[in-house]
Amino acid sequence: MNKIYVFGAMAILLLGLTYCSSSKKAIAAAVPKTTYAATLAPVIADKCSPCHIPSKGGNKKAYDNYANVKADIDEIVRRIELNPTDKGFMPFKKSQKLAADTIAVFKSFKDDGMLEN
């Protein structure tokens, strides 16, 4: 009789663990990926303007388009992670780094595969 209870308890436990891992996968799949158009372009418009936005009078390399950002993402991330006293620090003429969550958007864009839309 005890063997039946032990077997039943183990079966229930295994079934429960199977569903736990499936729910974690479902949650991970539900997290949207960072894309240029939906996520990064608004951050660039806010934080990199006017210098990198030609329509606002910028004369630096334009980051208001996907192709340039995709090509330069490693350099962009490197420069925004520098300290304000380091040569090449961005954003230029600012005395503080971008907020950590803003820098994370650039990193997520790269990590998520640099998707356009």
C-alpha cells in the first residue's frame, strides 16, 4: 500500500515540474525584443539630438536611420559607457552618463539581434 502512495506522489511531483518549466518558457517568449523602430529610435531622438539627427541641425553621423545604427552599435555602446572625463565620451558636451536603463536599451538592441521593426 505504501508503494502505491509513493509512486502516486512521485508521479504528481514529476507532472508538476513539467508544467513549471513550460510556464517559464512561455514567460520568456512573451518578452518583446528590442527593435530599432519601436524602441531605439525614440531613445536616439531624445538623447542624441540634435548632433546625430540631421533634421534638427546635427552634423555628426546620422543615427536617425537603422543602417547607420546597426553598423555602429558596438562603437555607440562603447562610447556611452565611457566616463564623462574619457576621450570619446558620449553624449558630447554632457557632464553625466546616460542612465543605466537607457544604456541597457542600446545593449538589448544588439543582444536581440539588431532588428529593424
